[in-house]
Amino acid sequence: MKYSIKVLLIVIISFGIYFGLDDMYFKSIRKWIFELTNQFGVSHIITYTISGIPLFVGTILIARKSDFFESLGLNKSIFKGFLFALICTLPMYIGFSFVFDFNPKVSLNTFLISVISAGFFEELFFRGFLFGLLFRKTKLGFIPSVFFGALYFGILHLYQSTELAELLGIFLITFLGGILFAWVYAEWKYNIWIPVFLHMLMNLSWELFAVSDNALGGIYSNIFRLITVGLIIALTVFYKKKSSLKLEITKKNILIKK
């Protein structure tokens, strides 16, 4: 119990410091790095790396230095993560190619910021650190471990609209997306590359085609997105059964680990 409390305090303090520093200094640091690199996307990625230092320090305080990559799920198969994500997101690419036009506004900065940076750092920070360390190293169950990260993940995307109905839709989709990514991360033996590539490829499909200006989308975009979600769940359950593995998230650890 003492160790669980220690982990919980370190996670809360580390994420609080990250949140405060990110909110106050992210844009100014990115501007300074941009003046050195003259490349906005690269500056964004470097700034994200710097802003994550409190989380990296927190991980080291919780786990040994030798377990740093394992604690965040970074030591697992990158190829498996990409292959699984590619198979699951194919319906979005195929469907979008028939329904929507290609987006001529796609640029290198769009790719680096909306795909690479968003997919990697958001999953590493929210799923690998915030959810992963709480669920793996404390007595907290799935729901309390995932709730705050999914809530913040949903709030993070509210800048995309000013209309109340759209805001609620954007929040609901991204909040549930945060829960789904946490679930699939846990079920694939804490391989962070699974949610990272799912996030990247889903974002890329949204950017490659003129789907929507925000995460909510319309009827057709959500039909194909739901097919992808269905594949994520179905293939994960199939993988567990084929490998004779029990589900990681069960009623025994949904609230408190027994």
C-alpha cells in the first residue's frame, strides 16, 4: 500500500508540473527553437520532448533507470504495433478515399504536428505514463486509472470548435478514444506502440482526406471510424484467445485490484 501511495503521489506531482510548465512555456519555447531550426514541425516535436521532462523524471523515480523504457511500454515490438494499427485503420483509408476528396492542404508541418507529434507524445504521456504507471504499479483499477487521462485528453481537443453541440461531440469522442487506447495498450501487454500507431494512422487518414475540420466528423467519417474501433476490439480479443491469454481488464480490477 505504501508503494502504491508513493507511485500515486509521484504521478500526480510529475503530471501537475508538466501541465503547468506546458501551459505557461510551451509556445515560447517552441518559438525560440523555431528561430534556431526555422522548421515549425521539428520545433514542435523538440518542445514536446522538453515539456515531457517532468514525466520522464517521474518515471525514473518510480522505476529503476534500467526499467525506464519497459515502464512506458517503449521496449515492445514497433513492427507489431504498426501492423496491428495498419490493419485496423484500413477501413478508414479505403472508405475515406471513396467518400472524400484528397486534402491539398496537407504539408510536412501537418504531418509532423498532427500525426507524428500528436500520436507519439499524447500516447506516451497519457497512456504510457499517466494511465500505465497508475494501473500497473498501484492498487487502482482500470476506471480510476484511466479517468483523469481520458478526461484531460477530451478537454485537450475542445479548441477545435466554439459551438456547444460540436464541443460535446468532440469531447465525447476523444474521451472515449482515450479509454479505448488505454484498454488496447493494456491488453497488448503494455506495448505503447499499439496506441501510438493507431493514433497516428487515424489522424493521418483524417488529414489526408477532406474529412472534417475537427475530431467530430460527420456520418460517413464516423461509420468508417466505428468499423475501425470494432476491428480494434475484435482483433484484440481474438489475439488474446488465440494466444490463450486472459483479458487484462476484468471485473476483478475494474475499480480496485483485489
